[in-house]
Amino acid sequence: MRRALVIVLLLCAVLCTARSESKAKSAKSTARAFPVTTSSAQARELFEKGMVDYENLYLDRCTQEWRDAVAADPNFALAHAWIAFNSSNPAEVAKERERAKALESTVTPGEKLMIDWIVNVQENNFVVGIAAMNDMLAMYPNDKRLLYVAGNWLMGEQEDELAGKMMERALKIDKNYPAALNDLAYAHARVGDFPPALAAMDRYIKLLPHEPNPQDSYAEILRMSGNFEGALKHYRAALKIYPSFHSSQVGLADTYALMGDETRARAEYEKAIQQDENEASRIGYALQSAMTWVRENKLEEADKAFQAVAEKSHAEGLGLLEARAHRLMAMYQEQDVAALNHLESAEEALEHRENISQSDREEERSRILRLRVARALHGGNKKEADHNLHQLQTMAKGSRSTVIQQSYHAAEGAMLVAQEKFSEAIANLQEDNNDPYSLELLSRAYQEAGSRDDVHTVQSKLRAINTPTMEQVLVVIPARAKQPEN
């Protein structure tokens, strides 16, 4: 199923060329810039400013600029769509998505395709949304920004290889396009290929020496490579350029957490919480801070911190974050009953908020079901494991979301390992081979299958993960403490 998604997505890399060649008569349309339909010059200027700020990762600022654009022109369909694309407020996302849909008959075919892409992927209609994205790129194959925004979305969907190809194409159009260099570096770093990632970062910083995000990105990639001191240096450099660049303040905290200085990490998270006015972001930082108690194995303190976040999320109407808080609590619970209670609370949080987008709801539900399978297997309840795995399989059949596909393959792989069907397990776990839990199971499956070289490769990859996640706490750190398999 996931390969079907990859095949669909691969069209992104070829459709632009194929269609431009087969439709030579449309050369004029492929040469012009992507259109922006608005009746207001002020709204147009604000929209463009927002897009530039989006490229430079001023994510709150660009959303406000698009809000200002629709205030100047309430019928500005594309601006409504981009608010829906980028806002962290689920009620606003739902309202702006519907407004964009209602206005799409007033815009050009290219803009309609962009709106159809944004709307459909949020509504979990991935095949329709990706097809619209492909058609948009084919219509404007020489628009570097379209390649960037599409590739940037693909990175969010964990399709790093495809995203990297998008960025390479954008850089063929403009070799000094900063946004594409940034994402190209991440595409390399996420697969552990750090030399070209850092080379791209060097170019990115030289192009934008007075912007904070190049320093911020450099810091994160250094942290991914295990160079924590270098990461701290570049995060501080970003904050020196722009003291309110919240990503770098959180980056400091995440880095201290990975270094094991949890007290300092909590202090840095608190600074981020106090500085950021975006409530969803503040709650996200509090989730990261709560995780530091798990790193210290102070689980009662962790419970208190996560419960406070869940209650705050509930009060603010942020059901997705409430669900995430309970899911994270479930992950470190020592007793299966306690974990399952939190997973039930997570599911309830998803259901009692109508403003969560369908794609966000289904992807989070897939993560919950994956954990249900794991807990059922841990408790020896095969019937319950089968039941939850069947639900995941049904979801996977009906969606081309990478997250849902990976959740299903991870759960199926875990089931097959439990059944000692190691060859079949390997095929499934390879589809989720960036997740620490799946890597741990994949290592075991290779060991049982006698593939010692593969065992070494997987264990090396697992131990090298430096991302501030619960999986890193619960799987990677213990793996580092174990004697490597020979």
C-alpha cells in the first residue's frame, strides 16, 4: 500500500517534464508565474510577504500576514487556503478550509489545484490531493516556489527522498534558492548523510547571513549528527539575530534534554513557553518539557506534567494535543492497564473535538492503534492485538497517508515478530525503518534470520538517533547501554 503511495508521489518528479513536452502548445502557460487572484493590491502584497516569511520559517508571522490579506480582501481564496495550511488553531483551520473551498470557483485553474491539494490532504483524501499537487506542478514546472512548498509538505509526510528530488529541481531553476537549500540539507540529514547536508547549510547561511533560520537549521542538523555543543552555538547565534525566534529557544531546550541536562532543559522550555503567544505552540513545548521527567525516570513527576498538559489542551479546545499527551503517557507506563486507560483517553479526545482535520485525526488514531497492538502483544492478549491490527489494516486500505501506512506496517511487523515469522516481519518493519521501536524489532528479526551485517547496520542506525522524542528516550538510550551484537 505504501509503495502505491510512493508510485503516485513519484509522478511529482516526472509529470512536470512529461506534460510540458507532450503539451508544447501550452508553452506560454508554463512560462508565466503562478497566478494570485485578488481584488486588492494590499492583500496581494501581504500574501507575498507571508510566502517569503513562510520560506524563512517565520511561521506565526506569515499566518498573521495571510489573515491581514483576507481582511483586506475577504474573497482572497488562496490566502484562506494558506491560513488553513499553516494555522495551529484547529477551529481556524476548519473555517478557513471551508472558505477556500467556497471561493475556488472564482480563481484560475492553477490556484484551484493548489486549493484542492491543501483541502484534500487535510480531509484525508490523499490520492485526490496528491493528484492535484502533481497537476499544479505540471502546469507550472518552472516555478521554484511551487516545487519548494510541495517538497516541504512531502518532508512533513516523511517522504524525504522525494522531497530532496523536489529541492534539487528547484535549485536547477535557481541554484541560490535559500528555502530549497534548507530542505535539501534536511533530506540528506534525515538519512544520515551529513557531509552534503552540512555543505548545503554552509551555502544557506552565506545566502542569508542576517536571518535566524539558517543558524537554527544548522544547529538542528548538527544535533542530529550528535554534535551537541555545535548545535548550542548555532541556536544561540540564531537568537542573537532574532531573540524571538521561538524555534531556536526550543532547540536549546531539546539539545540540553538530549545531553542529559534535564534541569537546564526545563528552564529553557519555560522560557519558550513564556515568550511564545501561540497557545498550541506553548502546549507543544510543555509536552517536550514533560518528557524530561521520563528521561530522569521520575515517572510520577512525568504523570503530573503530562496530565497538566492534557487538561490545558482540553480547556483550550486543542483535542489533538490532548490526545497526544495521553498517548505519550501511555508509552512509558509500566502497567498495561494504565497504558490502555491513557490510550482510551486519547481516543476520546480525538472524538469530542469536531474541528480536528480528518487527516490529523486519522493519523493520530493510527498511532494509538499501533500502541494498542504493542500493549496487547506485551500482555499476551492475541485476540485484542488482532482486533486492533485489523482496524489499522482497514485504515491503511482506505488511506494513502504515509503515517497511517507506517503505523500499520509497524504493528503488522510487531505481530509477525511475536509469531516468529521473521522474514515476513522484516518486509513490514523495513517500511517504518526510521522509528526506534521498528528498528529494535528489525534488529531482532535480522538476528533470528541470521543476517548479521544487517543487524549491525540497523543497530548503528538506532544508536545514532538524536531526536527529542519519547521513542528516543524509551528505545534509543537503552539500546546504547547494551553491548552491540557481533
